[in-house]
Amino acid sequence: MSLLELNCARYTMAKESREKKTYPYYRAIESEQSTVVKYKGKDVLMFGSNSYLGLANDPRLKETAKAAIEKYGTSCSGSRFLNGTLDIHVELEEKLAKLVGKEAAVCFSTGFQVNLGSVSALCGRNDYLILDQLDHASIIEGSRLAFGKTLKYKHNDMESLEQKLKFCNPSSMKLIVVDGIFSMEGDIVRLPEIVELAQKYNADIMVDDAHALGVIGEQGRGTASHFGLTDKVSLIMGTFSKSFGSLGGFIAGSNIVIDFLKHNARSLIFSASMPPSNIASVSKAIDIMLSEPERIQHLWDVSDYARRQFRDRGFETGHSETPIIPLFVHDVEKALRLSVNLVDDGVFVTPVIPPAVPPTDSMIRFALMATHTFGQVDFAVEKITAAFKKEGVL
């Protein structure tokens, strides 16, 4: 065994989980991403997806993607910076900027790359990044590449945030970076209070709306829209792999900041650009979202219904107030075992364990789509209730 292999062999968690038959990752789905998917040849209900608007398998997106391939091919074969910018990239960026109420936007190939490149590029040697401790991993990774100082405050704790702001040099740039909807807990950022503190301490705000676009705000326009604070937020980031049923991401802000990122965000400059099919399908998804408000309304109706069902049965759901509902288990092994057993019972859910959360916060993540029915929720709740009781969690 080589030294490289010896180093890697020290990681044993996956091996141990496979031996216990509680390994819940890289499960090969054999169908399109819908409320019902094929897994090991049988139908299971999908409650582990981020396709909040249920558009990932929408026939209109499929036809739009096919048409883009016919016209532009399957790849741009280069970075946006050089040969990989198409007219439809520019058109989508203009549509996105208008959607979230900013002057300009730029698209990256993944949402992770948006945060990795933007956060690291915007924070210089004498600047500060101030992060919620439950921010997404891509924000954390971006902060590790930044030359400035990173400070973390307690989750949604405004007193903790103010203490960090007081620590900063008043004359330095301070960028507060937060999730709009926190992807595991399902709660919404306290943006009005953050805006007040940002104004008090002369800080800028960047909101990661990966899980908020298509879910909250006027016609699904995100967190700043939800609170009526679009003009108080400097940067709005979003992804295409969730509500918009595609792949990629963007960041929107002033012309000055976006132009800077176009020439300094390394994950943009040195990555191949989004393929034509993805660009076209995102644009179509935005059109559908804006023209079908009943889709978002049903998402909320079925999400509120599911949350009530779980809480009435004694589940601990934390501060969830969105289509993301954490079902706390507080035990890593039980969370893994529940996920594996539930898919055998016809319900696909995902476990959330370290390093995503502390061991004592281990949970099952239950996520709703606009295409779920109340009957599907009832079936899932009954199966999950029985499984939690069997594990002694309820």
C-alpha cells in the first residue's frame, strides 16, 4: 500500500457503515427526479430532493434543453472568460439581475463555485468576512481561500453578530455572508436585524439564496424580496440545481462589483462555462415560476401540512419554517439506520450527520416539492413515525 493509500485508509467511517449495512450515500436512482423515483427496481417516494418547484422533470424544460443542444451543441468547450460565453448566457444574466432587483449578474458552472470564487475574491488582506456558523460549506471554503480575517457568529444570534462587528476595524471592508434559508435546519435568516447592524457598523451583506429562490419572496424572488430589503443587500447569490431544475449558479449586485468578479473570481475564470442546455432550461424555469404562482402556493400548503403532521406526532423539527423539515434524531448511528430502513419501506430521505452538523444534532432531512400530494405526505409520515418509534426516538 502506498503512503497516499495509507493516509486515505485512516478514514474508516464509510467502510464501517457499509459493514453495518447503514451506508446511505451514492444511492443510484434509476429514473428522473420526481416525487416518485425508481430505486433498486421499485418505486419509492422522494423526500430528499431540492427540486422545490418540481421542475427537474418538467417536459417544458426538457424540450427547451433539447432545442438548445440542437442550436449550440453540448458544450461551450471553454471558460466564460475566453471562448465560452454565448448570447444566451448574457440573456440569462440580464433576466436574473432583473429577477432579484440588481444591476448585473454573472453565471458560474455550479453554485459551489459561486461562493468559492466570490467570497475569496471579495475579501482582501485587511478586510473581514463575518459568517453565520451554519452557513453552507461553499461559503466556508471560500473564506478559507480569502486573504482577510474570518469571524463566525452563533446561528441567527444578533448579539453574537454585533460582538463580531465591534471587533472589526471600523475603516475596513466588512462583508456579512448568510444563507437566506438554512439548508439543513429550514429556518430563515433574520435579515431585518442584520441590515440594522450592517448599517450601524458600515458593513455589506451577501445573501446565499440557494434554498430561497422559488420558495420565498414575491413570485419566488428570494430572501431580500421576502423582507422588502432588496436595496439593503449588496449581493444575492442563487443556484439552478434546486428550484430551477438545472445546474449552475449566479451572483447579482452592482455593475462595479459584478465586473470585478468577472475578472477576479478564479472559479469562474478557470472553469468551463455552463452548457447551453442548462442555460436554456434555467431561463424557461424562471418563466414558469413567474407565470404559475399556484406552484409556490401548493409548495407552502403541502409543507405546512407536513410540518403539522410531524409536530402533532411528537417529532422535534427545530425552527423549521420552510419546505425543509429537520427530524432530529440526535444520534449518528440511528440517523444512518433510519435512512437505509426507510428507503426499503418506500420513503427516500437523507441523513444529516457530522461534519454537516454536530453529532448531537444528527437528523433526517425531509424536503417537500410543489408536486407532492397530501396523500404522499400522509404515507411518508406514517412510515417515518413507525421507523422512529422502532429506533426509540419517539
